[in-house]
Amino acid sequence: MKVVIVGGGAGGISTASNLRKIDKDCEIIVLTRDEKVAYSPCAIPYVLSGTIKSFDDIVMRTTEDYKKKGIDVITEVEVTAVDSEKKTVTYESKSKEKTIKYDKLVLATGGKPFVPPMDGVDLDGVYQIRTIEDGIKVQEAMKDAKSAIVTGAGLIGIEIAFALKKQGLNVTLSEMMPQIVPRSLDKDMSDILVEYLESEGINVVLGKPITKLIGDKKVEKACFDDEELVDADMVILATGVRAELDLARMAGCEIGRWAIITNRHMETSVEDVYAVGDCVESKDLILGSNTISQLGTTAVRQSKAVARTICGWRSNFNPVLNSMVSKVGNLEFGAVGYTSSFAQQNRIRPIVQKIEALTRARYYPNAKPMDIKVICDSEGRIIGCQIIAEERVAERIDTMTLAITEGLTCFELSNMEFAYAPPVSMVTDPLILAVEEVSKKFS
């Protein structure tokens, strides 16, 4: 069996590795336009900040490492054609074109950065960050820059803004929405994060889109809402990604609202063609409708399912909740499931409770404040949680991910057993305090 994988990101390279674990004999070829593989783009902001010493440190494997495992990773190539009837893939490398056959094809084409339709985006000094090569360009530009604007206040935008500030630049973080991280946090929770960013010296501009970038060959200023001008030696577009679908369309795959449609085995509508990662639509656990889940953790889980399916195990990829966690400076923030505003948009009446607690016993040294928000539906079923604190956020988000996945109500979770020791928690865990408080709204 010959498996060709297009894309060397988390979805593609993990699919190759998982295939090899299951099948020691199949031929595996990975085609990627990138120079480096087996690294996490999530680590790029931490290299830019200096927390991680070098971009080399975030590369976990080389093409030679994969060659030893019997996986042929061909870098710096562009796949130009897919013929699903003839079962062929055509790619170009250094002006040479080659066509190869496949038995199974996996599309892991990922997403391409969205470029806002505004004047000046083609000026020098305007960057996107998707790959290590992008990160290296920004790292070089930082050496001569004094001011920077990061537009788009999702996770990557916030992390990059903080990284640039840590390196001594005057940083403005802009978001056209009236809050940051709108997909994961409600405004009252995002306001806590904004306050922290501003306390660290980052200028946060909300509800004002950048309408144009100004400069003579190189960017010099950004214009907000056609009025306010802000100086910028460099501008980072952190405005999200859109699924790369050209090859999927070429292959004849069914395309949904945002990306490729697959079944739970990661099979597309075309026989022997599969898809994983940012180019795929996932099933939402709560509503059961299609959504996008452009997270590395999602791509890795999908890669396990598709590898097993290709090898005849018919493994399933489960619906998603888009659980996330991040850290900027000393502050951790995480979320899972729905925000209260998203619930309302989808005709769910949210029952909400926000509490303040501590990360350790009140009397134990260095206990940190913890803000927790729990969202339930009208029957008490937990459908969302948001947490901000200086420590121990990730494990509590994971706990709530499991609770939502299992369909637990706030009443059921409030009666469950949690571990306790003064250095790591209050005697009644903050999660229990939160669900106990929301439970009172049902009495």
C-alpha cells in the first residue's frame, strides 16, 4: 500500500508517524512546501520573546529522522494537481515536475493566513506568522524596529504582541471586535486579560478596524477607522486562517461552509481520499452541527483516527469542544465549550455564574486569584467554562472538557470527589465552588 500525504504540519506529519506505528511495510510519502517539519507553530511566539532560545529548539524531527523510519518527507515542493480517478498527485520541485501514484491520499493542506482587504498590506514590514520561516523574518525585523502593531487579538495575536513587548518594542494590539479572544471568552473575562496586557505596557485598541497601512515602500503608520494614526515600524497580521481547498476541489471532495467534509473516519466524499487538520470541518459536540477546529490538538487526534482507518481499523474521530489554554507573562487563560454569548446566538438560554477563588489554600503562601465562569443550559447541563489565573488553569479546563463530554450537569459535578492539598488547591476546589453557585440558580 502506498500512502501519499499532502502537508507537513501537525496533521500530515502525525498521520505519517501513526501509519508507520501500525503498518511497518506500507510506503509513506509526505509532500510539503515547508523547509522544516515536525515543529509546533504554537511555539513561535515564545521563540520571538526569547523564552525559547532558538527556532532550532522547536524542531523535533528532521527529514533524515523520518527517512530512518521509512517515511519519505519531500520538502519545498508545491503540489499542483490531484487526479482522483487516475490516483495521481503532481508536484513541482525546483522547476521540475513529477507525477506519482497513490493507493490512499491524505489531504493535510492546512490553512493560509487571511489577509484583510485594505490598502498597504503589500508594504515592506507587514508580516504574517504561520511557519518558522515567517518567524525568522519577524525576528530579524525586530532588531531594527521600535514600534509594532499586531492586528487580530486571538491566541496567536496576543502571544505575539506580548513577545514583541518583552523584546522592548512599543506594541499596539488591535481587534475589530469589541473584545479579545471572542470565540473562547465572554467580554467580562476578556476584560481581565485586557487589563493585564495594558498593565504590561501593551496598548489595546478594540472595536476599531485598521482601514489602511501607510508608508513609502515600507510601513510607517496604521490608520484606525479612517481617523486615528498609530506609528508602526512593523505590522503583524494575526487575522486568522482560511482552509486551503484547491486540491480538495481538484480531487472532487465535498466542501462545506468552511472546509472539507469528512465522516467520522476522516474519509472524504471521494474514495481513498482522506483529510485532516485545518482544512477539515469537525462535528460540534453540543449542537451536533459542523464547525471548524483549527487547533494542533485536533489535527493530532484526527491523524490517529485516519491512520487506523487506512490500516483497516475504522477508527472514529470524536466531536470537538475546542478546549484551549494559553499563557502570556504570568497569566494563564483557558476555555472550553460555549461562551454565554455564543449559546444565546444558537438559541440556548445560558445559566451563568462567575466566581473568584484562590489557586491554593487561603493561608498557604503565594495563593493566586482565580476567576472562573461556568455556563450551563436551562437543564443544568454544563456547556462551557472559562478560567483565568496565574497557575493551574490547564488541568481544570481538561476536567471541564471531560465533564462536558460526559454530559454532566452542575449538580452532578458538585457532588464529585476532588483531590486536595494546601499547596495546590482550596479544600473545596474552585470548580466545585463555581458549579455549586450556578446550581443555586435552578432552585
